[in-house]
Amino acid sequence: MGNDSRSDLPLDSTVVAEGYARWSPPLKQEFVDNVHNGRIGQSLVKETDSLRIWETHLQPGERIPVHRHVLDYFWIALTSGRARQHSGDGTTHEISYVRGQTRHFCCPEGQYHLHDLKNIGDDVLSFLTIETKGGPNKPIQL
């Protein structure tokens, strides 16, 4: 096997705003309304006792609504592209993805990650996201 793993690539992410700067009132309200939205992808492909597999294909300008991660998870970028992400801490990031790139995230007991994601590139931006059950937090009921 070669050493060309894309999981080793650094995530190219830039903070473009902090303190909820430039957030519209409807966006702020969506964070309130969706604080328990566990639909972390567009399509739930498979769910078992131990995992959930999600697929997301965002057209240019398309956005996945605010959602809450409570389970440990990892994502795989199926395409290269750029996205803007608003996070529950009031930051806005612009992120570049490379096809095949992966990241793993852990959600410690009682903690979560709340965010949206918008494709700001010129091509479809696709991900496969796998949540693992059995960690410190219970899955959100869908």
C-alpha cells in the first residue's frame, strides 16, 4: 500500500467571522429551532445498532440546515470543493475539501457540535458521513 492517504491532508479552513457577525436574524433563529435536529446529512443510507451512514450531495449554492452532532463520527469527501459553515459558537468558516479527504470527530459526554454547511463552490460537493453509536451520548431520535 502507498502513503498517499488523503486523511493526512490538513483541513484548509479559515475563520471569516466571529461573534455571530453578519448572521441574519433567520439564521440565528434556525440555530434555536434546530438545536435538536439529528439529521446530519441529506439522506440516511443505512442505520444499524452500531452506526448511521449519511449521504450528502450539495449543488452549488445549496445548503444543509443546522444540525446537531452528538455521536462520534467521521466524514469522507467524495468530491473536492468549498463550503461555508456557521457554528453554534458564532464563528463562520470557509473550508476547502479535497476528494478522498477524511476527518474523525469525537463528541465527549454531554457535548455536541451544532452547524450548517453551504456549498460555495462551482461544482457538486459530496460527503459520506458515518456516525458510530455506543459512545458516551445517546443517538438523537430521528
